[in-house]
Amino acid sequence: MRLSRYLLPTMKETPAEAQIVSHRYMLRAGMIRQASAGVYSWLPLGYRVLKKIEQIVREEQDRAGCQEMLMPTIQPADLWRESGRYDDYGKEMLRIRDRHDRDMLYGPTNEELITDIFRSSVRSYRDLPKLLYHIQWKFRDEVRPRFGVMRGREFLMKDSYSFDVDFEASKVAYRKMFVSYLRTFARMGLRAIPMEAETGPIGGNLSHEFIILADTGESEVFCHRDYVEYDVLADDVDYNADLSGIVDFWTSKYARTDELHDQAAFEAEVPEDRRVTRRGIEVGHIFYFSTKYSDPMGARVTTADGQDMPVHMGSYGIGVSRLVGAIIEASHDEAGIIWPEPVAPFDIGLINLKVGDPDCDKACEDLYNQLQAAHKTVLYDDRDERPGAKFADMDLIGLPWQLIIGPRGLQRHVVELKRRDTGEREELSIGSALARLWAYAT
Ligand code: 5CA
């Protein structure tokens, strides 16, 4: 992509309304634009990141055996009257009336809709287990939308739903999602720690929040240092094998948010030098809620011994749009964002320091073509701008690599390669710079 043609409205000034670093950088890097309080448009750069995150989430759901589908954003109120949540949800639910005076709503979550689909299509224990998910926009009319996409009113969520014959069988689905979440966040360069949680309005009796550590997080968290040091991706998880060992490890030690924190238990269970007290951001939340929805809504199956029983359910959420902000909170410096390679909007920023200079233009065009031919994504800064402005913008948008081409270097047959995370710069021949980039699987 040529920057001269790209919609990338970067800003030098810090926007006054943004209180936390991810919100500031997302606005300054031209990733999002507010449409109304807590509702955002995703500009091209931001949308690329959102799609990359969504794709990692999708791949890990598929790997865990979850089937993708798509439910609508607008739902009929009657389903929510059946479950009893239409009145309970209060002002957080955006209520809509259609031209026939029917009550509709913009879905804050999808338990009712999926239960309705299930009850009209599945009758027998033989058709279980079922594990389904979709990635769809949600709306919650939060009292105080803030921190940009971290607490929005409209936000993108991955929500999965499990259907099983009893609690024992439900635990298998819960474990699959639990382990799949560990992998999902690790693949984005994040360390997410599962913590015992309250179930809130979703309800139920078994629940974990997945929390990443970041100083600007909304909750205070307390956990055993072993969880902060563990390398999740070193485990090559077999989803057909028994996952309980992994879940046992992640639930055996103290890890709680302030909601459930118990100082005496923390001190009793965790040696002093292993206690971690930090702030955290909730990026995922999983629930087993038994027959809370299937019972009132009549989603029943016949069991092996011929009984007719409400199906056991769980739901499993990931805040896809929140993750964009959360990753920035976890990975940035004073110059801007530092994207972990798997979620970076482009792999490489190619900077032409002297647009119009025939040698620079030619070298850049050649590199641009070669990199793209090797399936690297490249943002080519071909604008007629001062080098200082180009460097500042490139640092701000945080691509993992910068390849800098200037007339003086070219006379000596060198270009400069800069890593955004370490700030390390190297002068290399064009051939060695390319070899260095090939060595990284971005
Ligand atoms: N139905 C269940 C699980 S599918 C559910 O709705 N769970 S939730 O309420 O915990 O939301 C799931 C995830 O969505 C949260 O962990 C969080 O990462 C994200 N999320 C929730 N509210 C917001 C919001 N206002 N803005 C951005 N992300 C949000």
C-alpha cells in the first residue's frame, strides 16, 4: 500500500478526550474515529488490525472444534421475555420498535437467540455435544463508555455456546474453550491469565475471566507469579486429548480480581516472593450456566435413558475490538504503538527519504515489489514529506520493521533496517536486509 494514497489521518497532538494510551494512539494513528459516544468507525489501518485479531480468534475456535455461524445484531424482544431477561437487562439494552410496533433490540449477547435455534433443531442426546460460535457486533448502552474501544457501546465480540447432556459433558466444552483461550491470546503476543470470576448478568455457576496485565486496566488483580512466567505456546495442545491437566494447572494457584480477592487466602496460598499485584484488562470471559436459559425457553433433549431434560449450556466470550486497545496498552512506548508481529497491520514500513530522487525512487519501487512478491505486507511511505515527519508517523503506527532508503546510503550501497520493538538500527546491503526480513515469518 502506498501511503500517498492511503487514508491515514495521523495527528501530532494528543486528543484531549483520550485518557489512556491506547485510546490516544488509536486516534493519533488514524485507526478509529468516533461516530458517537462509545461508537467508532474503523479506518483502514485500524480495520486491518481488527481483522487480524478476529482471524486468530477464528482459527483457534475452529481448532477447538467450534463451528462458526452468524446471528443477526437485531433480535426480537419476545425471546428475551421468555428467558426473563428483557426486564432485567435495564437501560443497558438498546430497545427498538419496528414499523409494525414490534419490540426489537440490538443484541448485547446471544444466549436467547442461540437457545431458540437449538430448541427448533436438536432433540436427542445423540446430537450432542454441540459447540457453536459467531463473531458479531454487540451493543450495550454503557453508562460511561470510555477508553475508546476498550469500553465501547458498540463492540465486536466472539461468542461461543456449548450444548451438552449434563454437567460432566459440559466440563469438556468448558475445558476446550479454556485452553483455546490461553492459546488465542498467546498467539497475539499477550499473556492472559484465567481468574475465578463472578457470573454477573449472564448467570451460572462456573466462570473465569481472562485478564491481561496492564497498568491502565480497570480491575486490580492478584495472582501467583508462576502464571505470569508460564510460556503457553510451548505447550503443543492436542484438542483430542484430555485437557484437564492444563486446566488443573491454571486453576490450582491463586488468581483473582478485586471482585473475589481474599487477602488472607492470598497470603496463605502464595509465598511472599511469588505474589503479583497488578492491574488488568478483561479480554475474555467464559461461563457454564447449566439450564438457566434452556429451562425457561424449553430447549430440551431426550437422554440415553429416555428422559426429557433441559440441555446444559455454557457461553464463552472474547472482546475482539477491546483486544485492539488491550494489545496497545500492553505494547507501546513514548513514540507510539509496538505491534506484536501476528497482529500488525502491515509487516514492514518502507520509507523513501527523498521522493523524486531517481535512485531512491527506483530502489524503493524494487523493494516494494520484491517484498510483496514474497507475501509480505508493506506500507510504502512515498509521500513528499520531511524525514522527521516520516519517522514519527512510522514509529506512531508501530509496524514491526522499518526499511529506510536514503540517497546517502544508496551511494554506499546500504539501506537501514530498524526493528520497532528494540529500536535497533542496522545498515545493510539491500540483499542482506531482505535476507534478514525473510528470516522472520511475519
Ligand atoms: N455472553 C457472554 C459470553 S459469550 C458475555 O457476554 N460475556 S461478557 O459480558 O463478559 O462479554 C465478553 C467479552 O466482551 C468481555 O470479556 C470483554 O472482553 C468484551 N466486552 C464486554 N463489554 C464490552 C464493552 N462495553 N466494550 C468492549 N468490549 C466489551
